[in-house]
Amino acid sequence: MSKGITIKPPLTDSIVRSLKAGDEVKITGVIYTARDMAHKRLCEALDVGKELPFDLAGAVIYFCGPSPAKPGCVIGSAGPTTSSRMDPFSPKLIANGLKAMLGKGCRSDHVRNALKKYGAVHLSTLGGAGALLSKHIVSAEVLAYQDLGTEAVRKLEVVDFPAIVAYDSYGNTVYKEV
């Protein structure tokens, strides 16, 4: 288990393949927020050949619906949501170039198989620590689906955003098998 590996999106296959379950990472660069309804829309757009609001190739999606920013702040509390809510959509996004997802909790076998097949990882960060995590976000911009409110797709610029590799691209996990 490595500690404090800095990763910078967009992620390459070699970066993803170098990450092992249990590695502590710090993300610096651009990541995107999307929750269930945004995931559904992204997949629907792929189904009909529409352009997505951002390039999936090497991207990191953070399962987050941040609270509104207080005056003088870039963003409000920005903690992770339950990852399994995105399980119906994640394999399609992974197959189209997504290299990492960031949330909390376990993923389905369907998602884990897609991680192995296409070479991607699932990262976990601390639930309940949204106020602390927001301090790693230096800019935030709504890119798409503004009608979803806090669940709109956002482009975030992050610095040293902390996470752990929960599922690596080889099928290993930090979670005990149930």
C-alpha cells in the first residue's frame, strides 16, 4: 500500500494500472461532479450519439451534489454520495473512457467487472466530511443540467483532494467480501 500518490486527471492507462487497492491518493486537477440523474442523462446522450458536456477520456467523476456556496466561498459542503446509486450507469461511462469514480461505499459486481475490463478505478473518500473536503476545491463551474440544482454537472479544480483506491483495475478491493 502506497501513501500519498498524487494523480492528475486526465488519467492514463499506465497511471490507473499503477494504482492498487488501499493506495492513498491526492487528486490535483480537474474532476467533474455527477449524481444519479446526471448519470442517467449522460448515458442517454451516449445512447443517441450526442456530445457530452465534458470529455470522458481519462476523466474522474465525483459522486457529489455540493451545497450552495456561502459568500466568499468557492463551493459549499462537498461530500461524497453513496456510489451504488450510480451502478446502473457506471459501466457504460467506463466503457466510453471514464478512468475513475469517487464516492463512498461498495460497488456492484457489474461495475467491478467493467473496472477490470476497461482499466479504471473506484476511489473512496470520507462521508460526513464535506466541509473539510470543500477546502480542497479551488474553483467550481456548472457545465450542464443546471435544472438539477445542486446535482448539476460541475467542473471542479481540486488540489490534493484525498481519497483511497477502493477498487483497483485488477479486481482487488479494500472492502471485505460479504
